[in-house]
Amino acid sequence: MVSPLSGEGGSARQAALECLRRVDRGQAFLRDELHAIFDRLGLEPRDRALATQLATGVVRHRRTLRLVLSHIRGGRSHQFEIQAPLRRILELGAFQLLFLDRVPAYAAVSEAVRQAQAAVGGAAAKKAGGFVNAMLRGVARLVLDRRSEGRPAPDAIPHPEGGVVQLKEPVLPDPKESLAAFLGTAYSYPDWLVARWLTSFGPKEAEQVCRWSNRRPKTFARVSPAYAAAARTGSAPLGEPLAPGPRPGTYDVSPWPVERLEELLAAGALTVQDPSAMAPVEALAPQPGESVLDFCASPGTKTTQMAEAMDDRGRLVACDRSEEKLGPIRRTAVARGLASVTVCLSGVAASAAPPGGFDAALVDAPCSNTGVLARRVEARWRLRPEDLEELPRIQADLLERAAALVRPGGRLVYATCSLQKEENEEVVRVFLAANPSWRFARSGLILPGSDHDGAFWALLRRS
């Protein structure tokens, strides 16, 4: 059971540890578990931010943290495995010592010792605390300094905010022996995934994908049309300053107070959306008065983007595979008073199509999430090579079903938040080979960057 602790950051560290325990226990998503813990504890915004940084950081850098801890333990007995509760405490402490400059080393170590003693309890508590203390002091001694410049090396771990953490001795493998293993351990990804990026993008861009997928992502939002005109004049109609994002129509709302952001989201003034996620709808270019199909619509972010592009005039059918997924779309459409939006199950989308078919369709297919690993931190550890065989079959079926509902002369955008060719170019290639009435127009692959996620889209037209 989690309870607020005395000491600065104590509640945040305990909340992060509880979240890691829940995520390890099953298939829960870290973000959902954090919100549930925050609601129960009533943490202050500052502690919420730290807990989020700690929990996501440990999951994101888990492979690197375990390598460092294994290195520290190298001279110790390997006759026993570290118990899961102590392992999580060690990883949480090591993350702070390696990557959080503003957390004093003594605070990270002492809190980890206290957590270890509480986790083990009884006569073994003192021994557990001593083990954690020795391990984390070893990590602290291993760190030479933080350098704002520098390249990753066997003795230099890349820092997620740039530069490197310089170590006193080599820990990472030699990149000359295996670049995939070096990048995988340095940036904390499975070797097989890094190897695919190296093949697809080459060494330089593959490392950039690794780097930017480890960033602390900013929060961007679209401003609803009712507020957009005022925003363009530089005023602050939302009560907060608007900093333009990297794509027209987006704004960086990361610095805003959480309470104010949630209030504006509930009011429909804002829609949180990464800039790269806007690209598929921009490529489809839905027009006022058209009939448009959003075939994999949940949670409705792109649905609202299309409705705004259509001035809420025409017919926009948003569908998905279950009522549970349709719930958020229905609530959003009602809250914003979107008259053009019709919500239905994808199995009955054909009955909602106009005579002759839809003018345009968007298939934002479920995928591996390799373009959004900065936000979906568990995905890198849950994805398996065989998933990249199964997912394209599901994606191809969705594309076929949606395309059958588009009229001759209509258009369709197939999109994913994946970087993998199997889910992107290959799905489109196979579809076009089997459907000669469709032709390729153009496509875009957006690799993760300093201020955006990765995404893929392809615009197709029916003869």
C-alpha cells in the first residue's frame, strides 16, 4: 500500500515504485496506473511530475539501468537473483543517480534504503538495506560527470536531455563488435528492433530514432476554431500564453498548469495531439459538405480534427470495433456539439455509407507504436518480432474493408504511428497489387524528432 512519506520527493518516489510494481505485475499501462495512484494519494502537482518522470524513466531506460547494476554487482556473489521488489528499488535509485542532476545522490540512496527495508521487513530488513546501499553507492562512484556534449561510448551513456553521462570505466559493449547491441544497451531497446532500424535508415538516422524516442515528450494541442483566430493575433484567449508548436495550428502547452489544461480540454477549447499525428488528416484534406469515413476512430482525436477541417458540415462517420472504444468518441462529439459526426461500430459502417460510397476515408490502423515510444514507454519491451508478422495482416484487412466503402474517384489515407516497413510501405504495396482500381498518390514517413513523434501515412486514390 502506498502512503505519503516525509521528506522532499518521498511521496513521488513511493508512487513511482508502486506504479512500477503494478506495471510489472500485468499488462497495465504505466500512464493509467500513474493516474490511478495520483487520484488515490492526492499528490501535489510537483510530486506528480517527479513521480511521472521517475516511473517513465525507469521503464524507458530499463535495459541500461540493469546493465549498470550488473556491472556494479560483477565483483559480488551471483548465487542469488535479486528479488523483484529490490530490483525495482535499485533501478529507481540508479535512474536518479545517472540521469537526474537535481536529485542529490544522498537523497536517492537513503530513500532507496528505506524502501528496501520496508519492502523486505523483519530480520532481513537491515541486510536488504545494506545491499541496496552498497549497490547504489557503487553506481554513484561509477559516475564521473555529466557532459552537455559528447558521443555515446562504452564509458559514456547518452543522457535523454542531450550529452552523455561519463563513467569512470567502460560498461557498454564495443560498437565495433555489434552496433545494434551497442545502441540497444546505450539507449535501452531490444537488439532486434535496433537492427531493423539500422537496416531501414542507416546508422546515423537509426541512432537519431533511438535518441529522440527517449526524450521527455512535450504536450502539444490544437486550439478549437472558436479560439484560433484570437490565438493568431497573439492574444491569450485561453488565459494562458500560447507558444506556437512545430506545425501550423499546434501550440506547446507543456508549461501550463495541469488543472488549467484539463479544464480547457473538458471545455473543448483544446485537443491534445502531437504535430506528426496531424499529418494524415492534412493529407486526406476533408472538405465541408463531403461524406468521410474515420474507420479506426477511437479515441476521436483525428475525428475532431476532420470535423474542424470540414467546418462541421457534411457527414463524418466515426467507427471502431467495440462499444468501449466508441465511448470517448460519443462523449467528445456531444460535448463539442459536432452535428456532422455519426458514431457506429465498424461492422455496420457499410449501412452508414451514402449511395455510391464515401468521398474519403481514413484508416488510422492499430500498430506496433514504434513511432511513439517516447510516450508509450512499455511498447519497446512488449513488442516481439512475430508481432510484425501478425499486425500487417490485421492492417491489411482494415484497409481492404475501408477501401470497399469509398466511391470511384474517392480517396483514402492509410496511417500508422509505426516506423516499420512491414506495417507501412509493405501493407500499401500488397493492397495496390491486389486492387488495380486504386493508385498511389503520395506518402510520408516522419521520424521522431526533438519536438514530435514518428508517423507514416499514404494517400491513395480510386480510379
